[in-house]
Amino acid sequence: MNKSGKSFRKFLLLWSGQLISAIGSGLTSFGLGIYVYQQTGMASAMALVTLLAFMPSLLLSAFAGVLADRYDRRLLMVLGDGLSAIGLVFILICMLRGEAQLWQICVGVTISSVFASLLEPAYKATVTDLLTEEQYTKASGLVQVAGSAKFLISPVIAGFLLTVSDIKLLLVIDICTFFVTVTTTLAVRSGLASKTIAQAKSFIHEFRDGWSAVSENRGVLVLVIMTSVLTFFLGVIETLSIPMLLTFTDSSVVGTLETIVASGMLVSSVIIGFLPIKKGYVKILSISLFCVGIFMAAFGFRENIILICISGFLFFAMMPFANVSLDFLVRTNIDNSVQGRAWALIGIISQLGFVAAYALSGVLADYVFTPLFVEGGVLADSVGKVIGTGNGRGTGFLIIIAGMLLCVTSVILYNLKSVKKLEYRGDLCISE
């Protein structure tokens, strides 16, 4: 490691641990989604579990961001990874005693989410600790590979395991992955100085510092708010894709299908890792999001496996370009000393869209859109003749609408002058 503490090798070690963690989390996420939908037959029940697995971690991330700037970031990652297993153990115990009820699953995922909140701000800030600015986009591509593992690797493994065993095996595997990720994080921690900051300020002041880092740069604030709108549309397809697919196929096919479409993210992430983006971040962000919206609409268009595979693959292929561009525009416009707090607040604001999507999309699909496309439904003889009719077609139509609105939002984003200015600042940071 050099004197500045920067080390791409240390980053790769940390990244490998997060890759394994993502695979384990993906097994549980996929398995619980299938389990809840098969038990209830309701997209809204599955969305509720998704919401409770996500929201506590989001709401606590601002507090976790202060901790990430005040205490040892690697130690916080270890605690977040290790303690989040408690919720999974609770669900496993409930299942070993018989069928787990919906409320028990909700309690378990909530517990896991609370402790997992410690992880994300500390991880993102640690990436900044370990890398130079020239390495950000290359590393971001690899981070996307790890993030895509829960879509790329986990579903096909989970789909196969569910044909020979049940959800309990998936939970056991996920729990075991925590030991690996904790070990890799501790190995990275041993090579870095402890990032402990004197507690001269209260947590309220720490939050204010993080908020100031975001709000004082109008471009960053506008970009983060726009991202919240984007995440709402993305949350719709994330919540409804499995319920839509399960109306005409089984869990094994769904697992294989999710792996195929997620390979688009792998391909793009690897390309970005070897050929990092160096300019035109705002343009790339807007174009990639526009394409994401088009392919999202195509995904919900028909109950056709081939069409779903192709559109899903292209949907995921565009995501890394958007994520890398967003990451660069924000990271290069915020001082490293407040990045833990800033990333936590950015996460809360930008991902409120996911919270809204998880809360609303399942209810809308079950009680509003699905009745429109069943036999005798209001749209069955009009729109239904184009996209088909049946239990899954209302869900598909909701995904189509979200995709079209995402296209509109991407056009608006491209024309925001305050966002375009972020790119000039990023170029200045690199030249400095």
C-alpha cells in the first residue's frame, strides 16, 4: 500500500467479500419472494416484505452515515454484516417449527434491515478511502458486478435449490456467507489506519454537515431529487416482475430467467471496468435511463419468454452506465471528509422513490390494474387485445406505464443546467 493509504488490491479484497454477501442476500430475497407469493397469491404481500426489508435500513442510514465518518468504517461493516444475520436466524427458527407466518417474516426482515443499515455508508466511504479519483469509474464497474450478483447468480441457484429443497436451505447458506464477508472486511481493516474522529460535534451537527455538503451544491441536490423520481419507476418493476412471471410459469423458470436478463448488467459492468467512462456523464446518464424505460415497457408488454428475456437483458445492460455516471457526478462534487454523512443522506432522499413504489405498486396491481384485465374488465376488450388479458396483464400494464414515465423523466434530467454543471466540476477535480 502506498503512503496515502490508497490500494486497489485492498479494494478487490473488500469487493470480493461484498460479492459473496450479495449472492447470499440474493438467495434469501428470491426465496422469500417466491415463498410469500405462493403462500398468499398477493403481489401486495410480497411488496410488504420488500418494503420492510428496505425501509428501516434506509431510514437509519443517515445515523449510520454519521457513524461512518466518526468511527472505524471497517468495524461498522463487520457489525452490520454480522448482526444482520439475527433476523434471518429468527425466520429460519420459525420455519423449522412449521410454516412461517407473514408477520414473522416481516419481523425477521425488519431486524436484518436495521443492522444492515450500518453497512452501506461505511462501504461507500471505504471505497473512497482505498481509491484515487482516476480509479473511481473502474471500481464502480466492479461494484456493479457485485451488486448484480443477487440478480445474476442468486436466482438460478435459488431456483434450482427450491426444486430439490426449500427456503430453509437458502436461509442457511445466506447466514453462512456472513462469516466470509466479515473475514475479508477484517483483513482490509488490518491494513488501514482506524478512521476515528474526535466527538467534538453532536450527531445533529454531523447531520447538518452532511446535509450542507448535499444542499449547498444545487446540482447535487437536484440530481438526488430527480434520482428519487427515477427509483420510484424502477421500484415498480422490481416489485412486480416476479408476481407477473409467476402467473404463467414456475419458480425454477423465473430463477433461470432472472439470471439470463441480469447477465446484461454483468456484461456492461465488465466493459466499464476495463473501458471506464471518462466524459459525457450527464449525456450517458440520460440516454441510458431513456433506454431503461423503453426496455422496461417491453418487459411488461406480453407474456412471451423470448421478449421478456431480450428486453430484460437490455434493461439490465443499461443500468451500469446510469449508475456509474450518477456515482461519478456525486462523488467528485462532495468532500471526502463528509462522504459518509453525505452518502447516507443521498441514499435516503434518492431511494424514497423505492419506498413509495414498494408501498403502492403491489396494492395498485392487486386492486386496481389486475381487475381491469381479467374477463369482463374495463380494459380487457381494448388495451387487453394488444397486451393480453388475465391475472398478470394488469401488472404488466403498470410496468409499461412506469417505463414510459421513466423515459419522460430522463429527458427532463438531460435539460437541467444545474446537473450539467456537475460534470465540469468533476473534470476540475481530476485535473487537480
